[in-house]
Amino acid sequence: MDSSMARVVHMGKLGGHAALLGGALLELEGRILWSSASGLTEALVRAGIASSSLIIDTRSPAGAGFGGVVGGTVREPAARFRSDARPLAA
């Protein structure tokens, strides 16, 4: 992916969409989080920034979807243990 192309990310726990450019969150029109992917895409167009058609969904087990947000079940991570068999702190 070209570094001048923004990636759209569905921020699952926050319930909105954000854009990444070069690994950094973009602030567009004074906002970082948008309620819809289409609103974010329109703001990117107004700013003259190309956006990817791939929307990364942080709640999806697969991690990404094409042309929209992928529905998926949020799964709790399996407990991780230290070498002494005690659980790691959450």
C-alpha cells in the first residue's frame, strides 16, 4: 500500500472510524473519530487524501474486510501464563 493512502480503521471498542496515514492517526476537520466510514471517506476526499477501500475492523477475528466492516464475534484472549505458571496481570 502506498504511504500516501490513508487506511480506514473501524475502532471496535470506541464505536467509530479513524484514518491512519503512515502509522499515525489523522485529524480531519478537527475530528479523529467518525461515526461512519462514509463520513470519514468524504472528509479524506475534501482533504485531498486518497483512502483505501479496505476497512480494518479491530473487532473482527479475521482483522479486515473489503468494502465494509466485517461482522465478527469478539473473543476474549486466552489467559497467558508466566514461566512459573502464574497468570499475567490483566
